[in-house]
Amino acid sequence: MNGTPAILLYGTTPAWRALSEGLSGPDVAELNADLVALGYATSSELPPSDYYGSATVQAVDALEAHFGLVATGSLALGQVAFLPTAVRVTEVTATLGDPAGNGSPILQGTSTTRKVTAALNTTQVSQVHVGDPVSITLPGNRTIAGTIASVGRVASPPPANGDGSPSSGPPTVEVTITATDPAAIGAVDQASVTAAVTTATVRSVLAVPVTALVTTADGQPALRVEGDRGVTRLVPVSIGLSDDADGLVQVSGPDLAVSQRILLPPEQNTP
């Protein structure tokens, strides 16, 4: 305000008027709570109240003095701003010297809590639920754990192709993922990551690389299994859960057993 930095305080009621002795309301209540939380008054000196009394005046004096302002015991409109939580400034949209009209945005911000967002095909929404575990692969192939925090309900069209033409892909919804240990993200600010969602688990099963699957003449999935004396035979299998992150798929069948040698298609075998 006129070259003086505004003070950011916590509160759900935005600053909409000057605050001074004698006023009452939810904006005064959150101011009183902030003054106590910041140590400008004790809870005994300024108990929870929505009234701007002499105790609030004294605490505001201390607040103004801390920031090198003239202690007036009151707050002009624009001297403080209230937001529900801490904010990280991501962009300053105003230019120094430009006129600022009522309601004109001057900056943009986000929460200080890091999160991962992903665009999920609407065809897969029924498979994903809040609380599902997620494996997040950060730049440098470092993997950390996370969980799905929210699944969007509004579908968005797929982004346009590079030439500006409409994409033929399915619509998507936004999925928000939080890291189990946010500190494990490190110094990463904004980056592309890979998120693998665990929608189901199964234990004590046979699993093979998904690239080992072939198709029989009648269209059934099968594996090339090496038998005695190097003889290869085609064994039909049933397919279960897949692990996209590790490229594995669950298989079962009466002719399968642990430690059998499974052959990849010829073009995938290395010499």
C-alpha cells in the first residue's frame, strides 16, 4: 500500500474494511487470534473475541512497531491481507507504475504444500480411489511413495496436438497426489514426474515380463516355456494383474511352475 508492504495473516474472512477500536466481526476475531499466535499478545491479555478493544489496540501497536511502522493501534484497508494458509507467490502479474483498479490481480500464488497432478483418462476413473498408494518417480529416477488425495469430477478435453488440431484422445480428469514424506521431494520445484497407481495387490503369484506374452493361433495368451533338452513349447495362460511400473504381469495355468525358463519373442532376446 503506497510502497509499504502488506502484512499477510491467516484467516478465512478477507480484509474488506479498515480495522480500529470499537469494531466487531469475524475479521476482528481472526485478527485477534493471529496477534496471539504471533506473540504480540498473550491469550490472557487477548482472549478469543470478535471485538476490537484496548487489548487489540496494544497488540496492533506491537505489530506495527515490529515492522517499523508508526504505531496507530489501527489497520488501514490494505495494510494487512488474510489468507487461509501460507502462500507461495508464483507470478507477479502487475507492472510497477501501472494503475491498480478495484479487484485487479497483482500476483498469483499457490499452496506451499508440494503435490503432483496427473491427467487420468475418464475410462480409468472407476479404477482409482482416494487413498490408493502411488509410486512417484522424480527426475533422476528417484522414487518416493505417495497417495491419491483427490480425483476430479469434471472431465476436460485432451490437449490439442502440436499443430493446433484437436486431439483424438479421450477426455481426462485431474488427479491430485500427495507425497507420504513431502521432505523426500527435495529441492524440486516444478518438474515432470511419473506416477504409478496401485489399484489392487496380490501375493504369492507367478509373474513374467509382459513382453514375454505371445498369442496362440486361436487368439489366447501364452508363454514360450523351455522344457527338457532345450525343447520349447507354447503354454496357454490366464492373465491377472499387471505391474506397469516394472513391466510385469500375473500369469497362471496348470502347466506353469516356479523357476521355469520363459523365453521372450526372438526379436527381444539379446545375443
